[in-house]
Amino acid sequence: MHRCVFTLLLLAVAGCTEPRSAQCKEVCKREAECVDTTGSKMPFDEKECVAACAALENDVADNGAKVRRHVDCVHKQQACEAVLECK
């Protein structure tokens, strides 16, 4: 559920022309793999995730720290179930 909220927040802020961060690509790829691996019914679009992540990442004043915490969480997790629980 927390993952869905974060994804929705990412999608709400995403712009079509946001630059694509390598960090965001990596994290969204991992999350997409985990959604597939676990058979999760969670709606997830890797390209939308990257776009939204990049938009939030560039909004340093309000959302940059949230993105960093999420990226750190995903990097620390071994199990896909834990990755999908990252906020």
C-alpha cells in the first residue's frame, strides 16, 4: 500500500520532459522486476516511475530528500517483498 502511495505521488508530479536520472532508472527497473517476480497486482509502469522519480528528484527543496530515502531503501533490500515495502 505504501508503495502505491509513493508511486501515485511520483506520477502526480511527473512531467513529460523531465530528464531521466540514471539513479531513477535503476531503482524503477528493480521495482518493476520485483512487481513481476512477486506476481504483485500493484499497478506499476516503469517508464512513468522513471519520469516521476526524475521530476521529484529535481524538486530538491520539497521532494529530493524523499527520493533519496526511497532510493536508499531499495538499494538496501535483498528480497523483492522488502523492495516493494519501501516508502
